[in-house]
Amino acid sequence: MAVTKSNSNNSNSCRLRMSLATTSTLATTNERTRGAINFKYKYNGKVVISLLISLLLSCYQISMVSCLNSGSSSLVDWSHSIDLDENYRVYWSIVDQEITFEIQVRATGYVGFGFSPDGTIYAADMVIGWIDGGQPYFQDRHIKKHGDGEPVVDPSQDYILLAGYGNTTHTVFRFKRKLDTCDSSHDIPITNNTMKILFMYHNLKPQRGSITPGSLPSPSEAFKHVIPVFLTQRSINSSTIRNQKHLEFMDLKNEDAQLPYLDETVHWCKMFKLSQFSKKNHIVRYEPVFDSPSSKMYLNHILLYECHGSSPEMEIMSREYGKMCPQPSVARPFGCNNIVATWVRGSDGFAFPEAAGYPLDSNHARFYLMVTQYANLMSDFSALHNDGMVDNSGLRIYYTPKLRQHDAGVLSIGMQPNWRHIIPPGQDSVVSEGHCVEECTKRAFPKQGINIFATMMRTHLIGKQVKLRHIRGREELLPIASDANTDSRYQEFRLLENPIKSYPGDRLIAECIYDTTRRSTLTLGGVSTREETCLVFTMYYPRQKELSTCHSLPSLPTVLHSLGIEELAVGSNPVQIALPQKLAGMSLETRLTTYDWDTNFEMFQRVTRMGSFKPMCMNAKGAELPGTRELESFSPNISKTWRLPPTCSFKYYGSNNKIHSMYNNRNRYVTEPESNLDATSFMNEESDILAAEDEGNDIIQIAARSKTSRSFDATLTNNCVRLTFNNSNLVLAMIVSIFYYYIVTRRRILC
């Protein structure tokens, strides 16, 4: 582990605001224009026409200069970025209900970018583009659900090209679209759900810009992977954190962690002892630290747990280099239950809101366990693997002794991992619910309530939807968070647009929906990947010390009733059924494995959701809250429910038969703070090379910026459009005048 102070006064290099060649060209053109005004023609009509044409050209040049100058004042400040693979980088920012992307691809043919509804290429929504002779070709396309896999052109072009260019190694496109284009037939709305990004690239391009079916060279070869990503609900840009005063950082890194070979998966455990914080500090941000580009491609996720107490085993582990975890749930035996930080592939880290920081205090906790999952996800990357490769990646933790207003805490809500959590096979929608009941929040939450500002939803392989429901009295409020397209490979903290207040006496419910159509046997709750879980980790402030785990578990009578069992035989081993008579003598295991789920699923689902359950309310050390041991609870009796309102992609008809559309719902669209994104700054891409902070990490961007050919559509630049519009009346008058004088002169000649 390395502890290093950060430099809060670093500044970017001065940026070149305008191409000198462009300025020189425009100046020369303006001189020629002004010279044309003073040029004397023999005929008055020609003089007038020449003057008007010159004025028109002057206005055009002034407009272009104004556009360039306005663009030079604010370069693009992207909110987020991700490397989809070693050849493909994506930047994006969201303003209001529009999202702008820039893709930088190490390829000279055609490139593609889009979204998959289910992780496959079919029914995908995407754009395809290429540069041919300096001219960009860019199309909104889709892949038919039952087609041959080639993207076909949409009848509605809802992606707007802002710019495109290429050189001898790279192709770059910048474009924008609405979060919901209202094209429900071919486009996928961008929401708070996990978005599955589909990307492709090839070094060949369609001949002569053809868009006919079959024109894309080898699309199956061009398709790469599908990467799950949060496009919304991500934390603020890291540069605003790094530049703060009184900020230090430490690197918690693995030491020679063994990378997997071929398709293996490795969980690597490294214990850290942080005894240097005699006074409390606040963690304000964390981000990944990569050892090398080659080992980076093996990193899948990193979890940092806070451990309570101490033991000789923890002391010994903190002195070791690290080792393979005996099981993925290794954190629990050491009392390491609180997740402090999490990173997954596609994440750029997490920043806490200004009001709170996570306490870093050696008097409170000294040991932290980092669990890293390595997996060779790139099938074409195995050839580069050498047996014995190691990795030293980890997390960079930014902290400050200047405390923020509140300590942040972590509260786990959901289903206690246990065999009583039963998920039947062969079903496309199995609902499980884990309750944090009113009695627990009433005992633990402060009178003014807690402010939930971030959530992380966790299921294993068959989870497809997760929702954190919020009940107050008999009314169901808007969900605190919701993901209708969850992915077990991509589960990290997502930042809510505004903190959600939860008061003592509120009930919080983690609702998970599973798809078991590909499983022929039932799935039980547990901590291994083959088992399932239903948990939502919430970050909140102010921190309270009474409650860190707020789970529930179906009662044994509920489980038995859901399986059609009335009574078990007392003292039987293995456990046998006593009643009903038709099942007498059958073992419980046999009943579980031979139950007719297709016939009895609806009854099972009704009983498990409405039956009794055991609330489990525990502090960070695993001790139950006083007075909660004997609790038994049921699902709440809700008189006022909440339902997801439709958007323009899902219209509904009101009482007056008018079509209604709804956008303002925090669980469908949450926009981020407005950035300084300005399409005019695309004129100044050369200066971005000078601003690269890390040449190694930004090699794609640097190479892409070194252009040999480019194309820019000035009509899509906001400032240019505004200037042209302001001069439109003058231009129109000039055109009319030119036409008038031409007619007059023509008539005189004819006469």
C-alpha cells in the first residue's frame, strides 16, 4: 500500500484556442472581400451586384469567425468515459433530455455503437458510420429481432451527427440523441436501467457509401462484445474532486495477484491494516488504479469491505501479499460486512456528495479487505496470456482531514442469504422480496430521518430486475431506485440525482425478479454464484450505529405452505413430511426436487409474498437490535400504490382520448448537471492533445486527435445557427436585391 499526498493545484496545460492556419485563411478571405467592395466596375448594375455579393460573403465570413471564436472559449468537458476494449473509447454527457456521445475507434473502416435489450445483437438499436474521401456517412440503424444480424437503416433517423473525421489509424464520430426518441419500434430508450452497449468496428468500409442490405463487410466479424454500463446516475467528474484543497490519497493495491488462464475466474483477497488514522478523516472519492493495459483486461470487479474488530487471522493476512479467496463470501467470517467501495468494469469510480464523506478512523475500524475478481472476458485475448502473469491493480482512495457535514453510512436491505429463499425453475418472472420493517427503522433511524444518496443492487446470474420500494404508512411512494435490466457483471453504487429522505417507521423493500427459464432445477438463496441473492446496499447520511443490516427471511411455515406441506415428521432424519397424508413419508429434499412448479407456481408465488417472515435487524458486528429477536411480520397492507408512468415510447390515452406522455420520473430518467458541452469546440480538437494528463491511458484519444481528414457540419453548431439566423433577414434582402438588379439590367440590355 502506498500513501501519497495529491497535488490540488495542478492545472491543465494552456490550450491552443484556434488553428493559426484557419485564422490566416479567414483573414485573407476577409481582405479579399473588403478589396472587392472597393473594386470599380464599369456598369452600375454590376457594381451594385458585386457590392451585394461582397457584403453577403463578408457576413458569411463574419459568422464563421464568430462561430470559431465562440467555440474556442469552451472546450468539451465530458462527464464520463469508458474503454469498451483496447481499441474503442466512448465519451458522453447528458444535458436535460439529450445525451451526446463521442466514439474514438482504432479502425479505418466502418464503426458501430448502440444498445442491446438483452445482451444479444438481435433487436438492437445502433448507429453505423464511416469516413470515405473525407465525407462522413452516418446512419441510425437497427437489427431485426429475427433477422440475419446485419444492421438495417431505420425509417426514422433519430441520431444527429455533430461531426466525424478519421486518419490513417482512427475513426471518430460525435453525435447526439434524445434519451427517449419515441421510436418504440426501432430505438431503445436510455433510462436509469443498466444499458447494454453493443459495439463493432472493421477496417473495411461499404463501397461508395452504399446503404443497401448486405453492404456492410463482414458484420459478424465486426461485432465485438456487449458491455453493461450505467449511462445515468453516475457520480460527478473526478477532476472536480482532485483539484480540491486539503486532499490526500492512498493506493490500496494487490501485490502480484495471479491472473486466470483461459476461461478461469479468480477471486483474490488482500487485507489492509490502516492504523495511521488516529483522527477521523473523510473518504470523498475512490477510483481504480490499473497496473498495466494487459492485466487491466482481466479485471472484472473490486470490492472493499470494512471489517469490525480484530483477530490474529486478520493481522496475519494484512502482512501477506494476498491469496486466492477460499470462497467469494470470505468477507463474512472476518466480520467484513460493510462495502465501502466497489469498482466494476466500465466504472470510473465514485464521488460522494458535498454533504457527506465516509469516515476513515482507526479507532473505529483498522482492517479493510479487498476482494478482486479476475476473469478472462476477451476470447481473443488468450493468445497474449503468459502462464504466471500477475497484477498489481487496486483502488485509489481520496480522503481529507477537513471533515464534511455528515458521516456517510451503508445499510444493506434485502433477503437474508439462506436456503429458505426458494426460486422455482422454468419461470420467466419469479418475484422475491426482502423487507426492512417499520420496527427496525423506528428503532434505528434518527428523528430527522436519513438521506439515501446512492444505491447498489445485487443479484447473481438469473436476476433481471431490482427495485428498492419505499412504504410510508399505507402509501407506496416512488421507488428509491429501480433497474429493469440488471446485469450480474455490472453492479456498483449509482448516485441518485437528489437524496431521498427515509424516516423512522418507513418500510424499505428490496424487490428482485428472476428469470429461470434456462434452469431445470430450483435455485436456493446463498452467497455462491450458483445460488441467488436479493440485496440493495444504500449509502446515506447522517450515519447511525444501530442498524447496518436490515434483512428478512421467509418463516418455516411459509416455506412449507408454499410447497403444499402441512406438517413435518418430528425427529426424522432426513427430514420427512407427515401431512398431508398423500405426501407422508416423502423427504423434504424429494419434495423440493420433484415439485410440479408449472402447475403450482402461482400458488407458491402468492404464499411466499403474502406469508409471514422473520425480520433480521443487526448492527455492524452482527448483533440483533434489542427487542427484534421475536418479531414476525407480513407484507404491508397498501391502500395507495405506485405504478410506473408511461413515456412517449409507451403512450396511454386519457379520459379525453388525447395521447399523454410523461417524462419527469426519477426512476426512468435522471439527468445530470449541465456540462459545458458545445459542438463548436469540435473546431479546436488539436488542443486536446496538449491536455492529455496521462499519455498511457489516453493513447487512443491522442492518436485519434492526430487527423489527416475530417468533416464538420457547421449547421449543427448552436452558435453558428444562432448567428446565421440573426443575419437571415439581411441575407434575404441581399438576394432579393441581386435578383431585382439582375432583372433590371437584363431588361435594359433587351431594350
